[in-house]
Amino acid sequence: MDAVEVAAGAITYPTAPGYQVNVRSGPGTNHRVVKVLPYNTRVPIRCQRHGEKVSGPYGTTDIWDNIAPGQYVSDAYVRTGSDGFVTVPCG
């Protein structure tokens, strides 16, 4: 796995190289974009949930990664090394 431990003990994962990834308010493209991650960003994954199915550089998936309160990115754009959940489901 390409995860790296950071100072706070959180694990971060790299976003797909060459992509600026949309961060949305919920787990689907129908949710508003709250910000755009710059190229070569690493993100913490607080929890994961199922949502809209999206195709990206890491395949097609309905898994969305919660990177901060109210901020989701499609797992199709994050290299977790897994086709399934890598952390707890969002409550």
C-alpha cells in the first residue's frame, strides 16, 4: 500500500496523478463542488460510504471517501490499493 503515516498518525492516500479532483458535499456528482484539490494531493480518509457509481483512473466504483466534514471524493480518483473499503463506513 502507498499510504504514509503523517505527524498526527493519520494515513493519507495519493490522488490520481494528472487530475485536479473535485471535492463534493456528498457521495455523488449531484452534490455541489465545495473545492478542487490541486494536482498530486494526498488525502486522509476519515470514513467511506456507498454513493453514485463513478469511473476514473482507478476503475469504476460507488465508494466515496470522506476527507473532512462534508467533503467527499470518489474513490475512483484515490489510490488506496484496494477495490473495497480501507477504513470504517461513515455513520
